[in-house]
Amino acid sequence: MSHILKLVFYFLCVQVAFAKSPKNIILFIGDGMGPTQITAARTVKGELALEKFNVSGYVLTHSTNKYITDSAAGATAFATGYKTYNGAISVHPETKKPLKTILEFAEEKGKSSGLIATSSVTHATPACFAAHVTSRSKQQDIAAQIAVSGVDVLIGGGLGYFLPRDKKGSKRSDKKDLLDKMQGYEFANSYAEFRKVATPEKLVALLETGHLHKAKDRKISLGMMTMKALNILSQNENGFFLMVEGSQIDWAGHDNKKKYLMTEMVDFDDAIGIAQKFAANNEETLVLVTADHETGGLALLGGSLAEKKVNLKFIDGHHTGVMVPVFAFGPGAEAFGGIQENHEIGKKMIGLFNSETN
């Protein structure tokens, strides 16, 4: 089976070799975002940044052990180019050995790397790009691995997992101070400190002990986080990889909260617009937007374009197995059209970086 996987990986690398290789890749993951979420957001917002993307397709999301994936298996597919079991953080489904991530490939090529999430940075999706553990529940271990991963920009929540147990807000059971291990970074552990950050070489901005607040209550938008990361990462002449997660689109789906969902979707699309403008000016940047799965079985039953209103209904509060969209803009975008498995997204991104002419 491993021989077949190697052949598939080689085929995909050859496929993307014919596409122009980007120097930079920005991957947006709308956790729990399906076609209905996007359609509804377009009605509410009026026009989406996504409409400027010239390539689109659909992604199949099942994991190795479940028809309905979770975020850990879904993000592992994007991060490594391999499917795994639900709950796994970038480890092989059988051997449990680490699977190399695109962030690690990027760093090997001298590129900078960044992770942004509106959840804790130790949550399943961001964790898959910088850690390797057998269960997403091992957030203390995930934090320890992130601290030594070499990621250049880290923005989100989860400060508690980096603080020793005797510090206020700590979520650790040991005395490890992981921030001490992160040398050469500028730290911003509050929203006020974040606003003062200019363009250091490296940034760690852990803005809450746990998850960040909802978009409507958050003191900085996902777009502001994305802009800050791009300003820092683009200083590297070798390029960069950046993953941006709209984490709480999923939570709104689980809670069946329609207004919450639309606010998170608009916040997410605003951030996409910032990256798309950067890519349009830069011309060496590939921007991808996709989702790990859909959440809630959302249906759009009616609405008004003039009034920017939608009539939405959830069928439950769980993940579903429906295909999710993928949008691509910039050099290499043509490789991402059509229907594909989620791990093919990861393989193609890695293939584009590996085929890049230095």
C-alpha cells in the first residue's frame, strides 16, 4: 500500500510541475464551511472576496477510519498530503509515525512560516501543521512541539498551554514555561501589545489563555491578524507558507447559531480579501481557500438579496460528509480545479514548493 501511495505522490508532483510554482502559499481553512455557508455569506455581505478567485472545485473529506471526518484528520490531509484517522495530528494512520508537513517542507527550503487561528493554536487544525501526536486531546504535548517547531509567526489563543502551572491562566499540569524556549521572537500577549507590533522577524501573539472571542466581540479582526502576518513573512526573500483558520465557523454550526455563523463567515472573507490583494500585487503568491468539512447540514431555504437576509436551517449539530469547496488564485491555481480528495490538496501544495526553481 505504501508503494502505491508513493506512486500517487509522484504522479501529483509531476502534475503540478507543469504549473508555475509560487514562492508563497497562503492556505485559508474555513472550519466547517460548506457551499451553503458561502452562499448565505454572499447574500449577507453583498459580495465576497472569494468571487475574485479564478479557479474552483470540490473536495472529498472522509478520513481513513470514518466517512465523516473530524478537523484533525482533515487538517492532516492538507498539511501532509496523507489521509489519517479521526483525532490524529499529522501521524501515519497505521505506524503512528510523524508525517512531514508543508510547514516543515517550507522551512527546509529557507522559507518563513506562519499559523493563525481564532481558536487556541493548540487546537486540531493549526496543530496539524506544526505538531505530531496520536490524539488531538494532547494539547500540552502539541504546545511543546509548536514551541520548538520554528514557526515564525504564531497568532491566536492558547497562551495557557505555554505557561507553567504556577502562572495565572495556565492550562499545563507541569512547570514547563514554553515561551522561554521560543528565542528570537517578539511577544504580544494582549490585544494592546499586538497593535503596537511593527515588523519583527518573528512574532508570537497568544491573545487569550484559551480560545479567542467571537468575531463580534473580538478586539482585532482575522483580517488584522492576516495583514500583520503577511507584513512579517514577506520580509523573507525565499518566500513563506501561511495557514489561516476561521475556527469558529465550525462552532457556530455545532451550536446552530445563524447570526454567529454569518459574523464568522464575513470576518473570514474579509481576511481572504486582504490575502487576495496581497497576491494580486505580489504575483508570486498562491492563495487557497477550502474547508476541512461542513458542519450542521446547513440549508438555505430563502432570503432577500435586496435586504441582505437569509433563511437558514440546520439539520443537526454535527459534521457532515458533503463535499466542500476549494478556491485558488495565483500561480499554480490551475492544479486545484475539479473534484479531488482532501489529501491531494496537501500533495499539490508540497509538490509546488518542491518543484520551485531556486
